Amino acid sequence: MGTQIDAAVPCLDMSQQENVLAAQLRKACIDTGFFYVANHGVAEDLIEQTFEENRKFFALPEASKREILADKNNRGWTPLSEETLDTANQTEGDTKEGLYFGREVPADSPEAAQPLHGPNQWPSQELLPEYRRVSEAYFGAVTNLGMRLLRLLALALGLAPDYFLPMFGRPMLFLRPLHYIPRRSQPDQGIFAAGAHSDYGMLTLLATDDAPGLQIWLESAGRFVDVPPRKGAFIINLGDMLERWTNGLFKSTLHRVVTDGSRHRYSIPFFFEPDFDTCVECLPCCCGPDNPPRYPPTTSGQHLLDKYAQTHSGYEATSKATNGVSAHASHAGVLEGAA
Ligand SMILES: O=C(O)CCC(=O)C(=O)O
Ligand SMILES: [Fe+2]
């Protein structure tokens, strides 16, 4: 079992040479689209401080958190149970709460007219004086790691290393600290810490504490298998947008979180997506006469909005949404009354 998951979710040592890394990355992306990265350059202290600030945030009274309830741009607090990632198999919402931040876009900037763009909502300075500073430092550090992975992804596809760079001038970046309450998941009763889903976007960089819970669907085993926390490493996974872009070559794998109820669990996914108007059309290296494009061209923003529309009946894909939505995972639930 151990070896099976080691093979399915390999650990890439980021201190290796780029060409060696790119070859390992290509294999991981084709196999499951899930892998760890170690020696990634994000300071351990900064990761620890970020977890500490989020433990403090989630421990605040509900009224303080409610002051920054997620808005139409997907920024702010998403309460416990308000997201249902797998509506077909869940009898209640995910047993988690979260807090979304995006790349900061001032309200008066022309960019703010686009869906999912706008100012962030920060916890009050009086209550958490260090929260914003620490979060922004972490946001910058994982953005840099994302940019390194972008280069490696291009190499893994046989493209020029800077291929994706022009598509990340005004990227859609979201950090989403999560807190899972100590509740035992009961898959047979439809109770999950996070229901099964695949991520919508291009890349997810996930930091977890030392509490287990994440599982991926391993096709070769025909079941969900644990992806245990690994000290000092991020868990990286590919989302549906990259699967589409690569014509299915790179995988966006189903995953979920199950908890045993013995302790709180904290994790921090970072969603790394290209600029809103980036064209997402089958890469020439991923199609040919025997392998025609499976999806019509779209844009990064449209792809995300269409994904929401599939699962959010109230979501207007062509204008700004009026409800807060979970931006990054399939089957996400609308936050009733969050507008
Ligand atoms: O908390 C985790 O380990 C995974 C979270 C996740 O899959 C997500 O937020 O998309
Ligand atoms: Fe996910």
C-alpha cells in the first residue's frame, strides 16, 4: 500500500536540475496529477506563522468572522457546512469553514469590473494585528513557487520554459485557509470533511498541518487512498483547466477529505490560475490527426464561470454573480445570503 501511494503521489525535490525535475513532473502529471514538492524554498517559519494566524482567526467568535462573510468576488469567510463539494453523495455540507483571499484588486480599478476580482476582506486589525502581514508574505511566497512550477510545467510539455508567463500578468490567485472541525466523517452516511471533487483551475498548491485526511481516487486501485501529510512538503495537484488545456494528457484527479473526529485539522490551498482572458485551447503538443481536440477553445475566466454555472443554478456566468461561490472545486455549493 505504502509503495502504491508513493508511486501514485511522488515527491519532487525542487533542488534538482530543471530538466530532471521536468521529466519527473511530466510522469506525475500524466499518472495522477498529484505530487509533493520538497526543498521548495518557502520558509518553514512563514508556513508555521501562517497556520498560527489562521488557527487564531478560526477561533474567533462567529460574530467577528461573520463581519467578513464571503462577498460576490469570492473573498471572505465561508462558514461551516455552507459548502457541499459533492452534492450527489453528501447528506450535509462539508464539516469545514474557510477564508478566501485573492490578488488584491482595488474597488475603483477597471479590473474590478470582472467577475472574481475586487478588494479583499481582512480580519480586524485589533483582533489579529499580524494576520494581513503574514498572509500577504505567504501569498507572495506561494505565488513565486507557482511561477517556478509554471516553468516546469511548460518544460514537462516540451514547450519553451516561459510559454505560460505572458498568461500570468494579472493572474487569478486565491488563498483559502481551511479549518476542519473534529467531526468523524462517515462516507456511508454521506458525511464528509470535504466531499469528493476535482479542482476547477490550473494548479493547486496545498499546505496541510500534520492531521491526515486527504484522499485521492486511485483508478488503478478502484478506491480512495490516503495522501498523508509530509513534513516540509507541499501537495500539488492539477485542476480541470489544465486537463482541458492538455487534451486530457495531464490529470485532474478526484479527491476528498475524511476526518476521524479526534482533532481539528487546518489546511491552506492556494489556487493558481491564469489571467481571466487567457485563451485555453488544446495545446498543439497535445493533439494530432489521431488525437483531435476534445474540447472547444475557451478562456480561463469563462472556464471557471462555466464550472460554477454547472453546479450553481443562480450563478450568472456572463455578469457579476450575486452570491458568493466556491471558486475552485467542482460541485461547489452557493453560499446562501452571502451577497
Ligand atoms: O484540505 C485539504 O487537504 C484539501 C482541500 C481541497 O481539496 C480544496 O480545497 O480544494
Ligand atoms: Fe480540492
